[in-house]
Amino acid sequence: MQRMRHVFRFILLAAGSSLLLLTGCTTGRVAGGGPYHVTAYRPHDPSAVRVKVSLSKQNIYVMEGDRSLMAVACSVGIPAKPTPRAPSGFTRSKRRNARGHTVSASRAAGRCGGRRGECAGALCGLSDVFWCEFAPAYGFHQGFVHPYPRTHGCIRLHGEAAPKFFALVRIGTPVNIASSQPEDETLGPKVQRVDDSKAPDPPASLMVTSGAFQKPSGPLLE
């Protein structure tokens, strides 16, 4: 009987650990604690949507004229692998890569930063989650967001923000990436900071399934 209690306790602990592993990378925490939530508003005219990225603040502003549709934190390229700084437009988008794709470890690391489930070893799946390409081989996509530049040129959004961003933009949506943006002064102070640097690595097997897609809290667009 005593042995059965130990076995049952072990099963509960293992199940709890697995749940924590699966949910820790998706719920997110703001820098000051508490759950991370992003609100995105439906545009009146989708053709008027513009995306602005502030590299110095690591912020993304999705605008419709002077109206803010979404303002969120992101991760941008490290100094050695900077995010391209030219006005552009989205050239390609892809919601998912459900089965993943195999690449060499060096190529995987070069594309996404090669860390924390995004391009683990030779199997790369998460880099294509809510992929919105703004330059050849560079795109906005779901991933871990750090309070400092971390990527190899791509722009990562937290799983709470990525599906909402994907819903707001389309091929041809203008993108302006610069050291700073006018919105840094008005919208920047209101952006919630999120820190995924200590989030546990998700299982590699999860990253090549639909389970990699986080269901956002609340409606997709309000």
C-alpha cells in the first residue's frame, strides 16, 4: 500500500511537471508579474493598416492612420545579426508549418537564433508559426520574447500577440523598421513588457504540430 502511494505521488508530480512545461511557454508573464494579455482592434479599412517597428524600444506598433490597433513588445536582431532597417511590405505569409522541416543544425541556428525550441537541432518548426515575411528569409513570427535583442534578424512576437498580429496584416501591408518611431513617446510607455528568458523549452515534438499555436486570450480582434 505504501509503495502504491509513492507511485501515485510520482504520477501526479510527473503530470504536473508536464503541464507546466506545456503551458509555461504559452501563457507568458509580464515583467512585473501577472498574466500577459494583448488587445488588438479590428481595422475599419484593412488597406490602411501600417506596421512600425522600433528597434531601440523593441516595440511593434500596428497603426491605421493615427489609430493604434495593437502595440506590443518584440525581440529583434542582435548587433551581429541585425534586423533589416528598410521600409518594405509583407511579401509572404504562412500560418503554420505543421510537420516542420529538416535543416542542418548550423542553418537552423542561423535562421532563428537556434535556441529554446525554435530551431532545435535539425528539426525546425516554430520559425514558421504565424510567419509574415518582410524581406527574403526575414519575418515576424511567434517565439520567445526577451527584454534585449536576441534573434538573428527576425522579429519575434509572443504567442499571445502573434495570432493577432497575423490577423491584422496581409501581403502588401507596409512595414517601417527604424531605430525609433514617433509612437515611442505616445504608445511606448503603455506597452506591456514580457520576459520569456526563463520559460522552459517546449518539447520538440510539440513544435511540429498544431499544438505550437497558442490560442490567444479573449477575441482575436475586438
